[in-house]
Amino acid sequence: MSVAFVIAMCTFAMCTLGWIVRGRHASADGSTAHRELLRLALGDHGKVERLIAFERARDPAASCAHLIRRAIDRWRQDNR
């Protein structure tokens, strides 16, 4: 397995676990932001997970919702 795949799967597992622990209402903004990031990535789930994993590597303590928002900001900045 590649390192990127392992990081992506760990990020996905942490986000999922956080969603379960906090409950759906606490992560509603993250869910909306995740859909927005998925839309920007043209439905490419792998790309979304890699973008989130990149942000997680930069700030391991950040919440999943915060990582997704930063990934969206970085995407928009890089694709002007």
C-alpha cells in the first residue's frame, strides 16, 4: 500500500470516528463543507481524501471540519 493511501484511510477513519462521537448535529457544517469540497474536486473521492490528508499532515490536532474548510480555501487559492 502507498503511504498516501494509508494516510487517506487514517484521515477518513478519524473523521468518521469524530462524527460518531460528536453526533451528526455537531458536524453538520463539516458535512456541508465536505460536499462542497467533493463538488470542487468533480466528485473525485480519492482527491478529496488526499486534500484532507495534506491538511491533516500540516495540522494533526485540527478538527475534521476545520481541515475540510482549509482544503477548500487552498483549492480556491490554487485554482484562481
